[in-house]
Amino acid sequence: MTTTSSSSHAFVKWPSTIAMIPPAPLPLQHPQVSVASKSNDFMAHPSSYLELSTKKWLLRQQQQRQPTSNDAVFPNLLLAHTQSELEADDPIQQLLTTSTPRRDTVKRIIDSSTVQLASGYVTLDTVRGAGSTYSLPECMDKTPAYKLKQFLPKGTEVRVYDFNSVDNAAGEAGARTTPRRVWIVRSNDDFVINRELVRTGYAFVRKGSATSVINDANMVPVIHQLNLLEQNARQEGLGVFKICTKDVNNNNDDTAITNSDFVAEFEPLEYTTQTQWKDDGGTTVVVPQSSLASSTLPPNNPGDIKGCSDFNTYEEALAWYETYAPYYGDVANLDRDGDGVPCPGLPHTTNRERYRMKRPLVKSGPSN
């Protein structure tokens, strides 16, 4: 084997081929955005570039890339260089590096913005989950808390970033009435929950977030990126921005279900139904099978084991409420304003036979 020199490249002569080794590894190129682009270019492509987390995007690029003779010389430098470029351009990753997180575990999803962790209750910072303040489409067959429950199943280990520690500490000195506002990241794959809820159309950017205690230099590009993701979700009809048509009934979601699948969800084997008649029509009440054997006895008090996020539709919540409220009252606090309409933010069922109107109780005034 012989070698020859050149001003810019070194050529190694093999028995039958000549391999050229470049002086330095070249970064991978994204189909639309160069990895060497600035942060404004990064945030200009929310539907493509921000669709995947940094790790998933790198993995996909590595899998699609054709192997070359240079891989034996530079096996890891190329991937490491690309990853450092991407992390440097992501404003949310830059924001998270300014705080030391604490480790925690998910116990339960309370609503579309609130999570019960092992350490207590927290709510999302900078973004808020879609809820009763936004009128859901009539064809919406998922609850506002659906995506948060999908992202954070019970037992999920997370990292919690608290950028409002000063305000939170002040609140704990008195009677705290609201949970801490935090950023939540899944520990196993660095999945940023706050951002992904906005991207999938199940959360909004909080108004006035730019006035957060977070340093403005870090916060401005974060808000800009989230606003672009929300705008893209609206344009694509994702999540609660779903566009209803006569022939289409999906949420632009990989886990979207058809009408037949949706109806089947309401019949768990351990429950059955009974019909009660009221002024708004027939009422189908879900009752445990075991209670039929002793129908003259009241059901056992379930206690506070349910929340609005545990039901898929308003009809499910109403059936549970009407089963236990006559005996024990609203033990799960589903009807917070006491108007007889539990969980008003939930969507209606698509099964016409089970449809119930959200009709508040008429409270009679004092007699004259």
C-alpha cells in the first residue's frame, strides 16, 4: 500500500480502489432545515422540524443514512456534532438547562392541565391544557385530558423544572390554593410534555407568559416557538381544533377511533345499565353487576376515587354521578358549581341512544 499527498486531501491507495478521506466530518442535513441554521430558522418549521424530539430525529436520520467508507474513520463524531448543533438551537432545551430538576413519579391525571405527582399536585407552566374555557367540536370523541393521560400514564418517572420557585415558596407560606406551575419532562426519553401538548392541539400558550419570572432572554424564543406550534395545530385541525365534517370522524391522531369502536368502550364487563325516566328523556345509569342482587340496598360509598379526567364523555360522568349522588352527595366533586351538571367540559357521546342534555337544575326561589 502506498500513499500520496495533496494540498487538501490524503489519498490511500488500496489494491483495487482509492478511498478519499475528507479532512473533517460534515453535518447531516435535514430535508428542509440545515442543522447549522439559527434559532429563527428552527422555529420557522413547526410542522416538520419540531415534530420529533432531538433524539428521535437523530435516530431516524442515522437509520435512513447510507453507510460510507468514512464511517470506519468517523463512527461517532458525526452524530455527536449534529446533536450538539440541534441542542444549541432549541430554545426550550436552552431554557431547561438553566434550572436543576427534581425527580418525581406520576400518580394520576386530574384534568387537562393538572397532574398529581408523588410529591403533590402541579400544573403546566407557560401552557394550559384545553378545558371548559374552549368550546369543543361536536364531533370531538376525546376528552381534553386525553393526550395528557396518554403522555403520562400512572407510574411514569419524570423530571420537574420549577422556574417559579420564588412565587411558589411565597405561596406555601400562606394557604396555597393553586398547584405549582412547572415544566414536565419524561425521564426515559426527554419528552417535553408542555411543548408536545401544544403541538398535538391539546394545550394553548398561556396569555402573559412572557412576564414569567424566567429570564426574558430565555423566555422570548420559547414563547415564539410555542405560538408557532399552536398556530400549526389550529391550521392542521389537531386535537381540540378538529374540523367536523359529515363523513370524517377522527382527530388527526394515530390513535383515533371509529364510531363503532367508541360505542364499544362503554360496556365494561363488570358493569351493566339500568334505564330511568326523567323530564329530559330516558336515562341510562351504569351500575355494578353486584348491586343487582341486592337492588333494594344502596351502593357502597365509592369515596373520592373518580375525577372528570377519568371519564371519556359527559354521559359517563353523569351516569356515575346519578348512581351515587342520591345516597352520598357529590363525593367526587364532579359538579363543582352545584348546578346538577357534572364535568361540563367533557364532550357528548356519539351514541344517540345514550345522549343526555347538559341541563342545569332549576333552583326555585323563596315562596311569597
